[in-house]
Amino acid sequence: MAAMAVALRGLGGRFRWRTQAVAGGVRGAARGAAAGQRDYDLLVIGGGSGGLACAKEAAQLGRKVAVVDYVEPSPQGTRWGLGGTCVNVGCIPKKLMHQAALLGGLIQDAPHYGWEVAQPVPHDWRKMAEAVQNHVKSLNWGHRVQLQDRKVKYFNIKASFVDEHTVCGIAKGGKEILLSADHIIIATGGRPRYPTHIEGALEYGITSDDIFWLKESPGKTASPRQVEECGRQGRLVVGASYVALECAGFLTGIGLDTTVMIRSIPLRGFDQQMSSMVIEHMASHGTQFLRGCAPSRVRRLPDGHLQVTWEDCTTGKEDTGTFDTVLWAIGRVPDTRSLNLEKAGVDTSPDTQKILVDSREGTSVPHIYAIGDVVEGRPELTPTAIMAGRLLVQRLFGGSSDLMDYDNVPTTVFTPLEYGCVGLSEEEAVARHGQEHVEVYHAHYKPLEFTVAGRDASQCYVKMVCLREPPQLVLGLHFLGPNAGEVTQGFALGIKCGASYAQVMRTVGIHPTCSEEVVKLRISKRSGLDPTVTGC
Ligand code: FAD
Ligand code: NDP
């Protein structure tokens, strides 16, 4: 494999600039252009987190680069600009709406700190959405400028393979564009999954592709009278992972009644003790949960509301409820179907349709690579897509041999009480090393800011999963509390560097913070002692 990588790097020479007009209005390469005659050193398909990182890095290394990006509107007609999922319909608008919800909590705290706040304080969806959307549009613009500055050619076309070195797409004016390159990186990401087997799901449901771009509040159709008359009203979020819980969290936080329908367990793959506490916290702050249920039908009622029918997964009993919005958050499908991958010979998983790659991000075709959400078995996270892309380009054009390390990738679920983690869950640690060899240190703590405001801190909890044998290598850290993303990011460095429990205990805390609770973890679960932190 290493020999193959070296041979490929040898092919990565710089080729002459060439963009030609050919008969029939076709621009770019003729089909099957030979090495030395291709348009670009690198063609990136997909202008999201990973694709843009690749394009910019390759340009920085002096290569001739093109990036193609095209956004298929959502089934509800939502469309957006350059930058991919994270910028337009993911991390960025999500975190800003999470912030809007957190501010609502701070407004509740404010009177305890002497602020005279006239109640109630209404929330204006239109204002929030417009501000968030304007920020996203500024990021779209910023990406275009950065590509221009780095002389990366950008094509707003939906690309599909013609052969293993060439893709084609139709530009806005109907012109067919052919582009050829020595190296191609596929970074087309994914899109929300619709439960198409459910009647009415596609017609009446929305997804995370739509929620951030709604001009009107998703609670707009429910008048207070209707809520009173019909009982269960509000938003239904189906799913129980990152997207479902984050969206339900901010919707509840800005004052919209929200129900989450969970068919099995919340946050599959995460530490289940922490996941349960995330749900407990959300439930105690107003989010409703329908557990062990799966939807079977959605119908629009004459008054515009959506009647949802679901089944209890254990008893099979049917139930119905009326909602003004149904948001599907049941996972994502890779954007591979329109790529014509078979023309290039790129293999995908028959189960997931994701692209199969090796540790070099190489596909079944030597000069075609894939990174980010579109790849089988990778975390679907922006920083991993970016880092994998940069490292790949440095290997291709920068003489590097560094591979992406997908171990100990930190992440945070931005629920109202944030949950950050890195490394193994307690269950995984026990499964790998055996109960006898794992020591878990834990603490229930109260953030100082919660005290004056009289906030409940029942779910503020931290646990560190370690090997039992000294020096007790840290296997995983789990933090539930305010600013968990900020806390986890710092400790992720230590864990990446192989920190031991002993070293964490030798780290001096910063007082008074929530992060310091990590370096004060003295109580092991095994001891059975009360892990409630009292005093400083
Ligand atoms: P994408 O960013 O999806 O980019 C792919 C691009 O390729 C898109 O613009 C697409 O339209 C385009 N494309 C597809 N097919 C073609 C084609 N044939 N031709 C041309 N262009 C094409 N991650 C985090 O790390 N933190 C978070 O807080 C976070 N929050 C999220 C919240 C939500 C609601 C969602 C849905 C995701 C979130 N993620 C988060 C995940 C993160 O957004 C993705 O992991 C990341 O965007 C993946 O980057 P990518 O480059 O692989 O693909
Ligand atoms: P996931 O694939 O993580 O989870 C899908 C959820 O939907 C599961 O709870 C699953 O339940 C449920 N589900 C699947 N099918 C159905 C169905 N037919 N009916 C009811 N429920 C169903 O998807 P997400 O969309 O939440 O997230 C996608 C990815 O995006 C994440 O893996 C993450 O990497 C990324 N992301 C990251 C964020 C962050 O970093 N903060 C935020 C948002 C997204 P079950 O367990 O029963 O299968």
C-alpha cells in the first residue's frame, strides 16, 4: 500500500492550465484526456467542510485546483449556498439557535442577579432566523472569496463521473461542463433520511435541511385556543440522536412545545448513563418524550395541522397526536447516488451506499479519494472531514505520509445541558478490558453560576473512565454541563497524548470553573462513596 502511495505521488506533477471551449458549448477536457493534458491537478467534488479544506490546502501547495459544489433543494424546496452541511444546515445555524435558547435560560436567571426583567419575555423566531441566515450567507460569501483568493476554480454544477478522470455537470445556462483531473477527491457528504415507507412523511415532514431556513416559527400554525382544545400540540421530532435532541432542545428552549419520539434508546453509541441524564435534563426542562414508539402515518387535517399515527413498539398499540410540525431526524444518507460512481469504478458499501476507503482515504480507484460524511465508517463531524482532507492533500502534494487518526475524536451534543465526550464510553471500556480492569471516577457537581440563580444541577455530572492498573491510562472522559464543548476540547489533547489518571490529578484546576471538576475526580464508582461535590 505504501508503495502505491509513493507511485501516485509521483504522478502528481503540475500540468498546464487548460480550459477549452469545444463544440456544442462543452467546456473543459475532452473525454479520456491523458496525463499531462488534464484540466486540473486536483478536482474536488463537494464544497463542504472537507472538500473546501482539500481545495484550499492543495492551492496553498501550488496545485491547480477546481471544486464543484451543487445543492439539490430539499423536498420542501429549501436551498442554500456554498459551504456544505455544517455552514448552511448543520453546526453553524444549530449552534446559534442553541445559543438563542441558552439566552432564554439566562434571562430567567437574570432577576436573581439583580436585573429587572419584565416578564414574560417573548421570543421572535423571524428575528432569530433572519439573523442566523444572514450570518450563514456571509459565510457562503466568505468561502467564495477565499476560493477566488487562492485561485481555486469554483463550478456550481452537480457533478457525475464520465470516466475515472473526468466528471461532467450542467451549468446554470444549460451548458454541459466536462472537467478532468489527475486526482479526484469525493467529499459530497450526506442528506437527511426520509422514512419514505411512511405515508405522508415526504409531503408533510421537514428535516434539518429546512428547520434553520424557516421564515415563520414552526409553531406558527398553533393558536393558544387550538392547543387548549387538541391537547398535544406542538412540534414532533422523530429520532433520538444528535440532530433530534439538539433540535428538540433549542425548540423547547425558545418556548415551543416539543415532543421527541424515540423508537429504541437515546444517543446510540454514546455512554448510556450520560445519555439517560441528557434525556432526564431535557424532560425536566419541558421537552416531552414518547419512548418505544415508531411513527406509521402522517396526514394533514383540514385546519392544516398534522395528525401523526404511531405504534408502541412493544405492544403494537396505535396512538395518534396532532402537531404543527413533524421533523424527521432519523439519520443521513450519503450523497453518492447521482455521482455515477460505477463509471469510474469506485466501490460503495451495498448496505449504506457510502464509499469504501482505506486508511489513506483511497477508494478502489488509485487516484480517486473520498473524505468526510460520504465515507463508510467515519465519524460524521466537521473537524474530522477537515483534518482528513488536509492530511490527504499533504500526502498527495506535500510529501507527507501522515495518516488521519480517527481514535479519540472528541465531540459534543449541544443539548440544553451540553454533553461532551472523548474516548470510550463506560460500556465500551468494560467490553474491551473487562469490568475488573476498568476504574470509573465520577462526580455530581453544581456550577457556581447555578447557585445564585437557584438552578437545579441534578444532571451536572462528570466521569472519567480509566484502566485500573497504575498509572491508570484515561480511556474516556464524559462531561455533562454548561460549555461542555469548551471543556472537552481541552482535555481531548491530554487524552490524545495518552494522559493517565495520575497526570490528570496532578493538573492544577482553574477556580471557579466547571472544568476543574475533571481534575478533582477522587471518588471511584467501585468505592460506592457519594460522588456529590460539596464546597470548593
Ligand atoms: P458536506 O458538508 O455535507 O458537503 C458536501 C457538499 O457536496 C454539499 O454542499 C453538497 O450539496 C455537495 N454535493 C453533493 N453531491 C454533489 C455533486 N454530485 N456535485 C457537486 N456537489 C455535490 N458536526 C460537528 O462537528 N459539529 C456540529 O455541531 C455539527 N452539527 C450538525 C448539525 C446538523 C443538523 C447536521 C445535519 C450535521 C451536523 N454536523 C456537525 C455534521 C457536519 O455538518 C458534517 O459532518 C460535515 O458537514 C461533513 O462535511 P463533508 O465535507 O463531508 O460534507
Ligand atoms: P444518527 O444516525 O446519529 O441517529 C439516527 C437516529 O434516528 C437514531 O436515534 C435512530 O434510532 C433513529 N431512527 C432511525 N430510523 C428511524 C425510524 N425509521 N423511526 C424512528 N427513529 C429512527 O443521525 P442524526 O441525524 O442524529 O445525526 C447524523 C450525524 O450527524 C451524527 O452521527 C453526527 O455525527 C452528525 N451530527 C453531529 C452533531 C454534533 O457534532 N453536535 C450534531 C448533529 C449531527 P435507533 O437508535 O433506534 O436506530
